[in-house]
Amino acid sequence: MMRKYALPLLAIIGLAVAVAMVFRGNRAAPAAQAFQSANAPFASYIFGPGIVEASTENIAVGTPVSGIVTAVYVKWGDRVKSGAPLFKVDTRDLQAQLLPANAKVKEVEAQVLPATARVKEVEAQVLPATAKVNEAEATLAKAENRLRVGGGLEQGVSISAEEMANRRFDVGINKAILASAEAQVVQIKTQIASAEAQVEQINAQTATAKAQVEQIEREIELRTIHAPVSGRILQMKTRLGEYAQSGALSTPLMLLGDDARLHVRVDIDETDVWRFQPCAPAVASVRGNPEIKTTLQYVRTDPDVIPKTLLTGDATQRTDTRVLQVIYSFDPASLLLYVGQLMDVFIEAAPIAGTVSRPQQPAGPCEDAASPNRNGINRRKP
């Protein structure tokens, strides 16, 4: 009996499930929440998309030497001072080189003391050798004087021929003794120069060994990456134990920037560049909530029109446009924003139909740009 009704019951259940799935598939998808577009606060204006960046710009921190990361001293959002350590690359290979280098320094330094002692030992021989020279000179002078006196006497009467010959022999012997003493002094001085040269050579070897140690220590220091400026850690793509690659990377190991005051980099279309004036009022609105806005302060203009690289996702946006990049600043306390966030920027400009004589652009920021609540725009926090 159960088998008779089982198959029809299963067929009815399957049909009901199929109908439910068809109705569910045909149900309209919920519409995406639409956000109100920003309204321009000026009668005539230039519009440009802006991207929030740190006042130091976003610094991609890298490493000069590739290696395994053995220490990370910071975390996301940390504020660091200039020179603070960020992370460290493996130094075990250099530590292994440092041990024999230090041993070489000690080995060479151990030779300095004996070599210096040898110099002092040889120098001590100079005084007695010089005394012998003086003594030999005095003896020779005495012998020459006796020979000179004998030469004034009558031989065979006042002095014998044998005595004269002996006096001549004494002069020759004393000259030889003096020459030997002087040669001894020269030999000692030569030994002193040789010993001093050996000391200088050992000192040079010591300096070379110490320089090798210092070089290894400097290379070890290079393995610890320090913050180039004071700022906040905006992004971290390196972790303990990972391999840090040197050179320019598409994804930096760390991103650092000073966000105590934020900048907005605005792209102005090349067709509107002629209307742009640095000191003109400018207002930026937050994407998604145009009621949240702030006035901007002019910082600088990059003096180069470049191909547009900031893509906002707008289907009507041209990718072959060239833009002039203008940098504004604002106080991050005025509204909550994050580095990398997009904003809609409006800059007051002369009407297109009018004829405007453009003033010369100032070298620095506008003096009146720092006035609070300029243009009557209320700063609101979300």
C-alpha cells in the first residue's frame, strides 16, 4: 500500500520544490543603496577627484638587503619617530663573519707589544754605540796629535824611527776602530728603522682588521630598517619569518606617512587647467555622504601635466586624460577620513564663457588659506 502512494507523493514534492525555486529565481534583486551626489558650493567651479594621502606622502619602506624577517618592532597604526626601528632582516650570516674578524683583530694586536718592545730594545743600544764612537774619535785625535808632534822631532836624535812607525800604526788602528764604531751605530739605526716599519705594518694590519669588523657591524646595522620620518604605520605587508625582498616592490613591505595633517591630491582635467587659480576657495566632500565636507588649504601644484592614473570607477571616466595634480591640506580632526579614501573636490573658478586674466601663481601656499571655516562651509563629523 505504501509503495503504491510513495512515487506519486515524491513527484508532488519535487514539483512543489521546482515551482518554489522558479519563483525565487525570478524575484527582483534588491536595489543597491543610492547615495546623493555632491552639490557644488560655487556658481562656477572646477571638479576633480581627490585621494587622501599623508602630508609626507605615502612612503613605501623597503630593505637594502633581502632576507628573512627576524623581528618586527611595530604594528598597524603605531606612531613612530624618525629613526625608530621598524623591522629587522636576518643577520646570522654576518654574525658568523664577525667572530673570525674579531679574532683576527686580537691576533694582530697581540703582535704590537713584542714589536714595540723590539724597537725600544734596539733604541737602547744607540747610546752605548754612540759612546764608543766618541771614545774612538778621542783616541784617534790623541794618536794623530802624537804623530804630529813626533813629525816635528828629529828622527834618530829626539825620537826613534821605530817610535814614529808605532805612532803611525796607532793612528791607522784608531781610524779602523772609529769606522767600526760608526758602522755599529748605522747598523743599530737600520735595525731601529726595520723594527719601526714592522710596528707600522702591524698597526696597518690592525687598522685593516678593525675596518673589516666595522664594515660587518655596519652591514648588521643596515639589516635593521628605521623610520625615515616621524609618522604612522599605515600598512604592513611583512610578517615575522617571511622573506623580505629588496628593491622596488608592487606591494611595499610597509607604508609610512605623517597623518597629523592630511593632504588631498586632486586631479584637474587638462581642459580646466587654464581656469585654475591656486588661491581660489576649494571644498572637498566625502564620497557616499556629500553632507560631510571641509574647506581645503592650498599647498602646492606639481608643475607637470601627467597621464591620469587615479581611476574612480566611474563608467564615463576617460583613461587617456592628462591631468594637473594639485595638493591641498586639511585638519583630520575636522572629519574622519582614512589615507587612500576618495573625495569629491570643487574649486571655485571663473566662468568658461568669460575672459579671465590669470594672475601669476605664488611660490608658496596662500596666506589666507589657513582661515577657519572659509566659504562658510560647516565641518561635520560622520
